[in-house]
Amino acid sequence: RQEFKERHIPGASFFDIEECRDQSSPYDFMLPSESHFADYVGRLGVSNDTHVVVYDGDELGTFYAPRAWWMFRAFGHKEVSVLNGGFKNWVKEGHPVTAEVSQPTPAVFKARLNTVLLKTFEEMIQNVGSLRFQVVDSRPEGRFRGTELDQGLESGHIPGAVNIPFHSFLTETGHEKSIEEIQQIFREKKVDLSKPLAATCRKGVTACHIALAAYLCGKRDVAVYDGSWSEWFHRAPPRYKVSELKRNKA
């Protein structure tokens, strides 16, 4: 937020995922209610007819922006894009920036949750046995394997999940890789984009990179497990937490 106050793209409003979430949930960044989301984005001047472009200032180029992109899509908004390369490349390329505070005109936004794009804990538990859909985990390899601590949580992964760290889809400059490169990444991990797919991570943020990458390849129905590892760690039975560290200790 401080960086945004200091400089941002002219006309941009600040979308705070810390604020636009279910604040009653014990897990970070869970989706807010339809009314909460509608009220929040309406105050930012977004109506159902607005083409929204999201970006963030992360040094990687893109980190939180795909989460905002997915949230808009989850609540039924179709005209939403991610600024390729993020704010750092916008600045690097010499485009205008400002510290001027935007004063958006409040708008009416009607939100309707598209449950196709969302997976719950119960659905993820059932899938361990049924394998109805593929699961891709976007966290770093060490956290996926269980060999690296995950901010106070024991790490590991959901049984059957495949690991594709989200930065795999980004170039060194922070832009999205080409569609051909992205398709190759999925193929190498034996992820079939013609079949159902859900994405997970730690808090439901970088999982949205998986959804975005698949979307660029023409697959527009990737679901995100909103609770991700933060919820799974606290609610799933021990046998459903795969960890090399635990195996090595046994």
C-alpha cells in the first residue's frame, strides 16, 4: 500500500486483498461473501461493465495480481486482465506514474459466485479417494516435499498433487512465458489440460498463477482450493499430509 501511495499507474485504485476477504475465517485470504465483494469493488468504481486490469508491484513481476484476477472471475466478472510484467516493467518501459490519489465514482457491481472456479476442503478430501480431478500445487519444491518449514506450519502436500512452483511460468524479466512454453511445463508434469484441474498453494494466492497459466492455454475452468495448505494442515487427517521429512523420521 505504501508503494502505491508513492507511485502508481494514473487512474489506478488500490485493491487490498487483506481487506476484501472473509475476515471471520481463521484462514488468510478466504473469499468474502458476494455482498462484501460487490460493495468493495463498487466503491472502487467497478461495475459489471468495467474492464478491470490488475497489477502489483512485486519484484517477481507478478505475485498477488492473479489472485485479484481470479476473485473477479469467481464472482462472475468476465472483463478482467492481468498486466503482463507487472508494475516494475511498466516503470522500466517508461510509462507514466503518479502519486495523485484516484477518486473513483462509486458504481453498482452485482456479484454471483461461480462455484466451478472454487474448491472446498470437503471436495478436496473426497478427491483423495476418487481422483476426479488433478491437483497442482504452486509452492516451492521444498515446501511441497515437506523438507522446508512453511512459515510456522509443517510443510508437505495433498496426496496425488503435482508440484509446479508458480514462478515456473514467469520469465527472468517477470513476464508470463509464451503459451508454448507454458503448455510444455504442464506436459512435463503430466498435467492434462483437457481434464478437470484444481490448484492449491499455501493461502490461495499463488495457486491463482496456475489458473492464469492454464487460462492462457485455453483452459478457463481451473478451480482454486481457497483454503489451500493453511486449511489442509489444520483439518486433514495425518495420513492425508504427505511429507518426506516425516517419512525420513519414521
